[in-house]
Amino acid sequence: SALKMFCSVRKVFFLIFFTSVTISFVLCSENDDVNVKTENQNLDVPSAEVAEEATLCNDKSLKLKKTQCKPIPEKKSREKRAGLPGGISEIDLKDESHSIHALVKESLVSLGNTDNGDVYSFVRINSATQQMVAGKKYIANLSVKDSNAKEVKCDLEIWERLWMNPSKEIKFDCDNAKNYKFRSRRSIGDVRPQVLVGGPTPIDVENDDKVKDLVKNSLVSFNEKDGNSFELHRIVSATKKIVSGVMYDIKVEFRNSGDHKEILTCDLSVWERPWRKQDNSQTDVSCGEEKKYTFRAKRSLIYDHRARTDNNDDEEQRLMHQRDTLAKHEALFHKFQLKFGRAYHSSMEKSLRFRIFQNNLAKIQQLNEREQGTAKYGVTQFADMTPSEYRMRTGLWRRDADENHISNPLADVPNIKLPKSFDWRDKNAVSEVKNQGSCGSCWAFSVTGNIEGLYAIKNGNLQEFSEQELVDCDAIDGGCAGGLPDNAYKAIEELGGLEYESEYPYRARKGECVMNKTMTHVKVKGAVDLPKNETAMQQWLVANGPISIGINANAMQFYRGGVSHPWHPLCRKGSIDHGVLIVGYGVSEYPLFNKTLPYWIVKNSWGPKWGEQGYYRVFRGDNTCGISEMASSAVLA
């Protein structure tokens, strides 16, 4: 049996603490209890200062042997600071996983990205504390290096409130007498706070399409209400809450499309109750004490895939309408791509351009619905462009934006009898329509067109003069970044004249001035301003030649033909942004409707495929789109 062949080995332990001990396994033969082999194994078991070994062999004897155990050093547990709730506690800077390290470096990067911030490089954190106070506040003393590699010490305060956006308020107080204060958005790794049921929930305004659509629709209604001409500058913040429907509270900044320095901060409150057949959405807009409006639900001018049909109860009809609308927009977009040769680099860019295209379709619809003349607006080469991209195709500066601007002398207008219609194109005083491309040089084309007409009338010989000379050599204006005809007249006078287009061809980008003064063919000795009176403009035009003007180009983006007479709020006279050339005038008569439409004939610089072979007919008589606000002409030497 096993008891006869082997002896058993047992160990008896008196246990006190955890440590490492040695257990001996003793193998005895049946007849010899002296010949013993031992194998040792180390185990982590509760420590004992002394253990006894008991050996039971076949002679029934029991032998005891004392064994000294090897103690293991005790692990020292970190002592926790027993601070008061809300009190200030020190941060262990040796703990590399603590968030203070990342927060400090993020704050330095954010400081460098602010408008008035300097660039500092991180050296070390000297000390830091944290405190729970309506969020969490960190205070750290840093050593940093400025742009001159000089070490500077700064006290940094970071107040983190994750439920807000921006979520961090940051202050730097440095010993080089520089102080900074700014706000920073939520970090990627930040955890969003828990939100109370029924309470306001923060919205990521940069990625939430619903909020963007609400703001766009509110802006359209806002501009219609009071004849405003504002565009979206930015969405500051937004929240939503469940309150018998969904309530959106949005803070936005609107910018005057004519004067970008005018920023209007507004609070939007949109209350949506989709189960109601009427008034299912109410929007309150508050922009200070002077501008407060309330708008009831109306069909969105911006395409919305959530839009409902008149029969809200018929889900099948609603979905069918949604699919039909999307299909029509996609077909129009495909036709637009083929016609204008649009090829996008990725599916993401194509998707973005399609959304811009849809928004522009809403603008086209609005222009057509509000048109007071006979103009038709539709898809043009600008139909996939944002407002800022479209403005690159204009480029006219405003006179009142230049504090040092000196007005030209007022033109001497002859008191002559006017013909019913007049067109300098019929008298060989207007060159072919040109194309400024994506360069904001409309001001140069307007001026050269004016000088070409004056030169042709004076010399009986139509010549084309160089716009590129003005783009490159006019040091007052901004080349492709825009300019002013008044400045161009002065520049031509100082440069000594203009070369021919063939000698200094157009490149649609600003480059080095390579003008040859020995090859100038026309000289200028000043300029005149015309009265802001359209009858006087007609008289001067007939007697002298084409007129350089500024105009609001909002309606021109989608103009296809006809006499354009946009609704005033959609084409305000105070928002002039494009330089063009008046070459004549006329009248469209409609006896059946007992209606006449007087108009100006305007030469544009977007190529012959735009508008009416490159021309724009705009209503004459009520300063439509500011057509009489900036009329001028060069005076030839």
C-alpha cells in the first residue's frame, strides 16, 4: 500500500503575515527512514517567523524540524491626503498619467493659436494644485521658453466646466509682464457630463446638421422681416431640451453682407412640435432690444430631408415627395457637372458640393419668386460655390472702407435730349466680353472697359488695354484680392499709361510688374464721379461713353437672362461688391400687360457664356442693386 511504500510529509505553519517560505517534500523508502531526498518549492503564503516540519515514516515515528522563514519587505501603501470637499489639494507631478500634464501642453498650444497670444515652448511644471469648484480648477506654476528661447515663469489657471462650450477658461500670468485670458473648446478625451432628464443638452454645433438648417431658415426669415442683408458668421453654441416637443436655444453671430465689420449677436429659440398640423414650429429671434421677432412655421427654403408634404398624415406620400425632390436635385446636379466640367477629387467633396448646390437651389427659388422684372434665375457656373467662393469672382472694394479716400471731382453733365434707347456696342466702342476667372480683378476690367470706350470714341479706333498691368503694377489696389476704380485711375496716371492687352496679356493672378513704359498707348489725367441720378448718368453716357460702376452682384450669381429687378432686401444698394461697365440703356415693352421695363445694359467680366452673352440687363430708375452709387469715368490726357 501507499502507506507501506512511502512516508508522508507534512508541514505545520504558524501564520502571521504574508511572505515566502520553503516547503520540503521528503520521500522515504519502505525500510529506510534515514535516506531522504528533498525538493524545494517557493510559494507566496502568509508569513511565519517559524515553521515546523513533521515527518511521519513507516516506523510510526514523528520527527519535528524547525525552519526559519525568509521575510519579504512590506509594500508601503500611498498615503491619501484627507482634504476637505472643495478644498485645494496638491497634485503629484511624478504621476505621468495625471491629466494636468496634457492640460498644460494643450493650453500652451491654444495660447499660440489665439489672435493676441505668443508662442511658448514647454519646459516643466514646477507645482500644481486642483480644486473642485463648479467644475474643476487647476492652478500650476510653469517654466516655459518664449520665442527668443528665454525662460519665463507663468502662473496658469485652468477652469474646466465640461458641460459648457467652450469648456475651459484659461489664464496665463507670466513674469515677463504679459497676461492672457481666453476660452478653449472641449478636448477630444474629455468626458461629457451627465445631463438631467428634461434639462438642456449641449450640441456639437460644428457637426450637427439640424442646428445648421434651423439657423439658415431663421436667417432667411430674419432678412425678409426687416429688409436685412445678413449672412451667417458663426454658430457660437446650442442646446436642446425636451419640453412638450423639442426646444433649441442657439446663440449665433450674423454678419452684414455689405459691411463685414458689422457683427450682430443673436439668440434663437426654436420650439418644434411636429405632431401639430399648423404652427408646428415657432422661432424667436432676439438681437438686442431693437431687433426682436417671432416667426411661425413655414415651408423651409433650404432643402431638408425631413420636410413634410401638405398631407402630414400620409407617410407614404411624404416619403414619395422626399424621394422625388432628392431625385430632381441629383439630376440637376449631374447635368450641372456635365455642362460645366466639374470633377471632384473625392466622394466626400462631391457630397459637400451637392449640399451647397441644394442650398443655392433654394436661393434661386427665392430670387424667382420675388423677381419684379422679367429675369430668370437658374443654375450657372457658380451653383456649387459658397458665398465666400463666389465673392472671389467679384473683388470691388468699398469707398467708405478707406478713411483716406479722396473723392473725384463731379462730372459736368450736359443737358441733352435723350433717345429712347442707346448702345455703344452699335458704335464700335465696346470690346469683346472678357473673363476675369477666379481672380478678384473686376475693378480692373471695369476701368479698362471705360478707357477702351473713351479711346475708341476719341480716336475712332477700338483697342483692348491690359488689365494684367493694373493687377501687377497698381501698388494701391490688391490685385486679385480686390481694388477700387478710383485707385486704378491714379495708378494709370502715375505709371504713365496702359499697354495693349496683346503686349501685357491677362494671367488671372498677381505677378511681378513687367510694364514697358515706352509701349504705353493711352494716358489718363484724372477721373470724375457721376451724380447719383440715373437720368444724369444717361446723359453723360450718350455724350461721353461707357461708365465704370459698382453694383451688388447678389442676383447676378444665378442670372440667366431678362430684365433683372430683384426684391430690394435681396439686392441692397449698400452692399456693392462688383465692378462692371454700363454700355447703354433701353426699354422693354409689354402692351398686353400695359407694362414697360426701362433697363441698363451692363457688360460683365465672367465670359460670354454667362447671362445674355456676357451682358446683364438690370432695371433702370430706382437705383436697383446700387447701380448709381459708384459711377465714375477716367479723363483721357
